[in-house]
Amino acid sequence: MSTIIDSGRVAEHNAQLRAGLDADYEALGGMLARRGVDIERMTALAQTFAVALPSWGVGTGGTRFARFPGRGEPRNVFEKLDDCAAIHQLTRATPGVSLHFPWDKTTDPAALRQQAEHHGLYFDAVNSNTFQDQAGQEHSYKYGSLTANNAATRAQAVAHNIECIALGKALGSRALTVWVGDGANFPGQHNLRGALERYLDSMREIYAALPADWLVFIEHKLFEPAFYATTIADWGTSFACAQTLGDKARCLVDLGHHAPNTNIEMIVARLAQFGKLGGFHFNDSKYGDDDLDSGSINPFQLFLVFNELADAAEREGAAFKPAYMLDQSHNVTDPIESLMSSAVEVQRAFVQSQLVDRAALRQHQEANDALASAQALKHAYRTDVSAILAMARLRAGGAVDPVACYRASGYRTQVAEARPAKAGVSGSGIV
Ligand code: PSV
Ligand code: MN
């Protein structure tokens, strides 16, 4: 496996922080031992954690209003992979990359796969894009894609998804994520039932093209770009569609795709209960934005989601394996720093959820002791597991402090020189 950041520099960085980490780790280990928790078991668990990177996340995103590009943004999918490799090298928690077509379309999937393997990366779910028109495209998606009234437009959108499966297959992916922006901006614009019927007809064709060992993830989103009635707006619709399509269809929960204050952990519990939880797009949200850094606004919610995942894992065993991916848009930060710290935040929630004393929690619940139940969760959530995460990284060859190590490495300056900015500055951002 090749390294993107000079490994000598990583070693130097780790050597500087080693004594402090050892002291913190020992103190935390002592505290956890008093609770009957073996810190070594927690560190080993942390090392099993993986969350995939969105290829589109390593570039600067943007809003509807503007995009302010950053220095050294990747100009093609190979450069995106280099940035992903840098993130994984330092965090050791992001070995998967989720590609988005046609943005990441390549004529040489074998070379792309080879480069990924060279970096120790693999490809997670591939994403289709029928929410934008592409140059030279015959039929516009202005009025919808998989739900379009026009049969030829629907056929084009179906064909694109089938092409994504073929590309993904060549790259070693095993799932397709379908998010459509289809919907209506005015009451009356759509026959609401008819639009969903057309969606299902299109999805049946896509489903039929799935290889035997593939899954299709249906991603719901409350609104935007449709502002009155989005066809796949909520987990109920997503669930009904996944049920209708068959066993290989699952629901994908993007944390930012719900109304403020929605109880997302309950959605997770419901989908897990009925065997339809396919995976996640982790991010955070405050208002209607859906792409803020994971754990930056509501880390407790992220913890509660992982608490439900821990419960489901206990019930379902090894077969329970939803796909974990980040889906963020970075506007004011270096995307590499945001993705590194977000991966660590999701990993943190995972480890904290493993600290919940599930037997004690069950007892409190059965005794109707609401306060003690809540405290059992808070006790785990309040535990600062940073030393476990850092030790897990260190032992796996990563950096004790990924952001500090990345800053010291000079990687951004290096790629800024190698990847000069393209002419023509600010455009509108991705969805
Ligand atoms: C839509 O907002 C979304 O969450 C979908 O996952 C897209 O594929 C992704 O963002 C990028 O636009
Ligand atoms: Mn998403």
C-alpha cells in the first residue's frame, strides 16, 4: 500500500504526542476498569470501524447561491482518490469510497480499481445522478427522472442507473444508491399517486438489473429541489418502496434529510426491526441544510443513532451490517480536514454506544425507571473516548491527531501547486 503523506512525518508527529496519549489512555483505562469495561476491547472495536468517503466531498461544495473553490481541489476521480487515500492514511477509519456517476465516470475502471487497491481503498455503494442534466443528454430531467411523465425520459434515467451498476460491478462495488430530486413545486403539479407508481415501475427495471450479491439503497429526502411534494420524501415512502421491490432493496438514511427535530434514531430502530436498514449518509443539519459536518451540530443525536445500531447488532448478530458513508458539503473548511474530523466523530459515536451498559439499561426500562434509563445513556455519551480513538489510529499506522498531522504535512500546498485552479471561478454548488 502506498502512502500519500510522507510516513516519516506521520511517525514524527506521533512521537511528539505519544507520551501525552499514553498518559490519557492509562487514565481512561483505569476509569473504565472501575466500570467493568476493558479499554483494550474498546480499542479493538474502534479499529473495526469504517465509514466510506463521498468522492464528491473532497471538493468544495457550495450552495444554491455560489461556490467558492478551495486550493488544490481534485480535478478528476484519480485525484479524488488521492485525497481519500490521505484521509484514510491518517484516520485509518475510511477505507471505502463512494463514487457518484457521471461525475466520476471513467473509461478505464480497471485502472481506477487498481489505483484504489494501490492506496488500500475499496469502492462502497455507487450513486446515480438523475437530478442534473448532463451535456449532450437527450431528455431533460427538469420535470423529473424516474417519475417523469415522458416515458423516454424515464427510460433514459433507468438506463443511467443500469450503467452505474455496470460501472460499479467493474470497480468491485456491491450496492447502488438511488436518490432522486423528483417532485412537485406546486399543489396539483403532480398526481401524487401516479408519480410514485411511475417511480416504482422505473425502480423495478433497475432492481431487475442488480447482480445477485448487490443491494439497492433508496435514499429519501424531505425537500429540495422539490419544494411542495418530493416523491421519496420520507422513510415511510422509502420503506414501502423497498418492501414492494424485494429483499435486495433497502432504505438509506441520510441524517440531514429530515425535518428539524425529527426522531431519527426511531426511524433507524424501525428500519432495523423490519430488516430494511440499508445504510447511512452521515452528516449534520441545523435548519434545512443537509450537509454539515457529522457531529458538528447535534452529536447526541449521532450517539443515539449508534445506540439503536448497537441494540440492533445485539439482536441480529453479524448479519446486521448497514453501509456507513459520509455525505457532506464543505464550503468554509478544507474538505480533507472536515472529512477526517467527521469520520472521527462518527467513530466516536460508535465507541460511545459500545459503552452503554445494555443489561443495566434493560433493567431500568423494565422497572419503568425513566431517569436511570436516560442516565445509562448519558453516562456512556459523556465519556471522552478520544484516547481510545487516537490509540486505535496509532496502532493501525494512522495519526494521533489527523488534522494537526495533515496541516503539518503541507499536503494542501503540494496539491495546490500540482492542481492549478481552472479558469472561471464561482459556479453554483452541488445539491
Ligand atoms: C442529496 O441531497 C444527496 O444527499 C444525495 O445523496 C446525493 O447523491 C448527494 O446528496 C450529492 O448531491
Ligand atoms: Mn445523501
